[in-house]
Amino acid sequence: MPRCVVVTGASSGLGAGLARSYATPGRLLGLVGRNAARLEAVAEACREAGATAVTGVLDVADGTAVQAWLGGFDAVHAVDLVVANAGISAGTRPNGELEGIAAADALIRTNLLGVVHTVEALLPGMLARKAGHVAVVASVAGYRGLPDSPAYCAGKAGVRIYGESLRAALAPRGIAVSVILPGFFVSPMSRRFLGSKPFLLDLDTAVTRTRAGLDRRAPRIVFPRRLGLLMQAADLIPAALGDYILRAMPFRIRPE
């Protein structure tokens, strides 16, 4: 089991759940998030469980800051596992207004480049040690673009492909890579989505399934499995039919 674990987006949702899951005596956690108060609350809960928790209030879209903090952390503590989880959401607004350039830019910077910044900051140390585990959080939305959230889907598709590419490249060098592809689960992000949420899971189940996959270093962790299969199938059928089906599943989002 990893002795030192880094989790980004650790102030809420899946990241906070995973931080608490890994909080055991003797384990060191590096927790990264943007909201200082929420992040410290998660860190304190981890400390009460017996872990040592160090926090970094960072925006993963800021590559320079991420490199400085994570690079310095790894130089002292030698990270065994990083879960690049931080992400934001946006999409078509309830009034039909599209994402727009500002939202699309923020989505790609955080959801895709934020993952790259996180992983690249820690790869040199892992490569030098010839050991480590990288986990990136994509989404089942990365299998097939949804009409109401093109930039969100593009970012998550990018994370999926980035992780798949890294896994093939790094396995011979002693580093495992897991690509996590969740569907809907109860979280602050999912509560902003309007419309149906097929196969919705509670947060504890999402954390349990993610942790189980990470513990066995699974190359892909997909849940709910049925939704993942449906999204893959939507990419295999004729494009026009897939577009027709997905248009019937509105994916509108409530502004923050």
C-alpha cells in the first residue's frame, strides 16, 4: 500500500472521499485544493484518523505553482501514488446559452492541463525511483461527446487519452497508471447538473469502487459499468444515430 499519497481536488467530492479513505496511521497525505477552509477541514479529518496531512492551496491550472509545490513535496516525501482528480464543470445553461469561450477555456485549463501539470510535476521523481502509481480522473463523458457540454467532454476525453498513453509508456519503467472513468455520483458537481442522472451512485460507493481499483492498480476503473458500456456503444453506432439519442438526454448545468 502507498505510504505517501497526493490527491488534487481534495476539498470536496471524490477527492475528499479518497483523502479520508487513505487516512490511516503512518500514511502521509498531500492534499491540494482551491478552497482553503474546505481543504483544511478535510485535512483535519484525515489527521484525526491518524494520518499526517499537508495541504497546498493551489489552482492546478497554474502550472508554475503546481510544479513548485508538488516538486518540492516529492523531493522531501517521495510520492507513491498521485490521484489527479481536480476538475470543474460547465455546459449549456438552463436558458439554452452555450458554454462560451470563458467557460470552455477554464474547463480545458483545469480539467486537462491541470491533470498534465500534476502528473508531470511528479513523474521525474517516480522515474528516478523506478516506482510509483499515477491515477487520472477522466469521465465516461470522455467516451462520447455530449451535445450540451462540448468543452467538458473534450477535456475529459483528453485526460482519458493522456492516461492511456502514459500507461503504455510508463509500465516498462516501473510506474502503474490507472484511468478513472466515473459516471454520475452524488457530489457538489453532480448537483449542478439538470436532467436525468442515469445509474446515479452515492459518494461512498464511488469512493469504494475507485479505491478498490486503485488498490489493485487496475488500468481502467469505470463505474457504473453499465453507463460506461452505453457511452462506448454510443461511439460505435452511426454518428447520426448517436447524436439523435444523446440529444434526447439534456445535460444542462446550473451556474455556480
